Amino acid sequence: MELKNGTAATSKSERRVIPIALASLPIVLFIVLPLTALVIRAWSPGIFTRLVEPDVARAISLSITTTLLTTVLTVLFGTPAALLLSRRRFPGRKLLDTLFDLPVVLPPAVAGLALLMTFGRRGILGPLLTDMNTEIAFTQTAVVLAQLFVSSPLYIRAATAGFAAVDRELEQAAALDGASPTNVFWKVTVPLALPSLTGGAVMTWARALGEFGATILFAGNFPGRTQTMPLAIYMGFEVDFSSALTLALLLLLISFTVLLVVKGLLHQRYFSP
Amino acid sequence: MPFRILLLMLCILLGTGESGLPRPQSREVIVYAAASLSGAFQEIANELAAESQGLHIAFNFAGSQEIVRQLEQGAPADVIALASMDHMRAAVRTGRVDSSTVRIFAHNMLAVIVSSESSRHLATLSDLATPGARIVLAGPAVPAGRYAVQFLEKCEESGKFGRNFKQHVLKNVVSYEENVRAVLGKVELGECDAGIVYETDAKSADSASIREIPIPVEFNVTADYPVALIGDAHDHMSALHFAIELRSARGQSILQRHGFMTVPASEPDETAH
């Protein structure tokens, strides 16, 4: 976009960019350097053949399936909660809002203990679960529950903000034109809030993928059953450092690819002509 | 402006530290020790600190395999005390251990503990193979985990526990923990029916929450605990002081009170090759 007296304006803004760019340099380097270092140290020509090793394959598939399930469940159950928090005023709303922030702030190990105290054999729900002949701790269900607990608040917060930002007048206009509440939701509210919803879902998925502390306490560490990628990397350190490096790089590449794809789809939907 | 420069220079001068001001006599020894040693070592450190002015002993308790990994990555340590000679040999291979200083200072034996809250009422060693029993062990890279597997193999070889005893027991394992204290924790919490830990752990446990199933001597495994000095320790004298204390009469009696088996004065020193 060019101004009438364009020359003066553009050079002034250019001069402003350079100090800002310099000031940003430390943190950009701080994020980029360790990731680059990991790639350099861990990369080897045969790295993709490691994907088929049983322990590695199991850890990867377990991570992918549990995190996908966690994300789906989060969106399913979190969306109504976000709608409630963003639209309705009710006694205790602030408290509920704060409670939802807690799992993000709590150390994951504390989250794991809390889950154990609830769903474990000796937990509050223990006797009930035993009566139903169900055991939750040390199972894949526990892996998903641990991920849900620590990562779903990220989606709920983003979705709440997204819904709150939707112009109520647009919804009211649609209703006036004869749209049912369901149609208003799906055709007006969701599309307008979609960037926040998608961003929140991606954050949930990412947090779930890296979940370690709550998982190891509540679900335990068992290769193939509950040993997700982060657990495999941590335990792998102790057996074989180079193996841990490889797993770490694989996790990095998988995360990067998924994020790139999702962001690409998002941009395509909203920014292409 | 000049005053500010003066202030800055003063801060720099004081900050560099080597300004010739006399320092109080304080010697710090950093000890990396196997998790099972935490109780006994804290007590030994208290005794030493009480009688040696200025001596401060800092501990890092972790699984022995974790300690070897940290050494490999350059972590600052002055003394290491591990739960197996295999791990000490691995530590020596990192190049940071002064191999001439390796000495065994205690022994430990395994213990099978059962949760008091368990509904399974496991009473004998063979009960460990009962289908559905929830057993927790230390991971395969942890000394306690390796000893546990050796113990199960000894049981199976004896023929007294039925065919495939080891396999049946391993089938009951729900989690492989990163250190032996975590195994103890899960059984104490009542979330697992049984676990294999050290005698010292069983002894230190809350007697209301666990029971011990005695292991006949012929099946049990003896764990050797070696101590060694780190080559690049900055205070060799203090580090040596701590290491020597472990084999002294006082140190040995403290270890014994915590359930360790002492080392006879005449026992030949095991040096790592």
C-alpha cells in the first residue's frame, strides 16, 4: 500500500523495524537453536528405519491414538462448557473459570496424584469402580484421562474467548431471518469462532502429546500399553542415549509436520483470495 | 551521569568476587547417590556436618542409571554412590570417575512387599503369579529392576514355583518405574498389590500400609553398593572425607540401622576395570 508521500513514510517504518528485529533476536535464537541442535545431533540416514522398531512404533502409535482421542473428547465436551462460560452469567462463574485454569498451572505430577486419588483403587471413586469391575489406573484410559486433565483447559479458554468475540448482533440477525438456534450455531457462531476453536484444539493436542508427569504417576510406564513417546524418551535416556535422541527427533518431526499441515489448512481457508 | 558510572564500576568490582576479601571457610561436597540410599545418607551427612564446621553436603538422589546419564552429560558431582557394580562400570566408562577410588561400602537385598489394602491377599511368593495381581517393578535400566528379574529367574530355576513363573509374574506388571522409591510409593498408596524393592525400602516403609513376604536366602539377590570419587571434583579432600566416612564404624552402623548389610573390614576392595 503506497501513500501519496510514500517515500518518507516507508523509510520511517523501516527504521523502526530494525531495532525491533534486533530486540526479538535473542528469543528467536533461543527457540531455534536448541531445536536445530537436536536435529543436528540426532539426525542419521537410517533414522526412519527406527520407526518400525517395536518399542518405537508402539510408543508413536500410542501417542498418536491417545492424543487424537483426547483432542476429540476435549472439543466434544469442552465446546458446551466454553459456550456456557462465554454467554451466560451464573453464580460461581468466576470460580469455575479459575478452576479451569488450574490444571494448566499445576505441576503435572500433582495432576497425576489428583487423578490417582480420584480414579485409583483407593481413590474417591475407587469402590464404585471396583463394584463395576473396572480398573482405570495403569490403563490406556488413564493415559487419555491424564492428557485430558492437563490439556483440555487450553481449548476451553481459547473457545470461550472465541465465542465471546462473536458479534451477538450477527446471530440475532440470522435468527430474525428464520434460522433455528442449531443453524445459528453451526452456520454463524462456529465459522466466526473457528480460528480460536482450531487454535485451541491444536494447543490441546500439542500439550497432550508432550504430557509426562501425570501420565507416569497415574497410568504408569508399560511399553505398548501406557508408554507414550515422552515416557519412552525419558526411560530411553537411561538405556541408550542415542536411542533417546532418535525418539526425540522423531517426536519433533511429527509435531512440526502436524502443526505445519494444520496451519496451512487454516491459512488456506481464511487468507487465500 | 558520572556517579552512575562509578556505581556500575563498583558493582562490577564486587561482583567479580576475587577482590581479596577473605571468604568464610565453607566446603561443599555434591553427592549423587542411588535413591535407596536417601535415608541413610541424610543421617550420615547430618553427623558429618555437626562435627565438621563449614562442611556442607548436597545430595542428588536418583536411579543409578539416571546418575550415569547425568555424569555423561557433564553434571557437577564430587562423589557418586550407586546400587550396582554394573552401573559403576558404566560410570567409569564416561571417563569422569577416578576408577582407583571405587570401593564397595554396603550390600542390600531384595524384598517383596504387598499392600495392606490389597483385596488379593497375596501371602506367598507363588501368589505373585496369580493372574490379575497388580505388580510394580523398577525399570530394566534401574539396578533394582535388574535384580528383581534375576530374583524371578532364580525362583523359576529352582522349580519350586511352577513353570514359566517369571513370565507369569512379568505378565502381572502394570508399570516399570524410574527408581525403586517410586515402586515403594505405588505399593504404599495401595494402587498396586505388590512390588519388588530393597530390604532397606521395606524397612523404611510405613508398616501400616505394607507387609513383607520373606524371600528365602537361596532365591534372593545381593546388591553391591560402590562409592567413587569424581576426577574433576573441586574439593578432593572433602569428597574423600565423605567417602571414607561411609566405610567408617559410625557410617557402617548408620547404614546397618537403615537395613543395609555392612562390609567387613577385611573385604577385598573391588576396583572397576
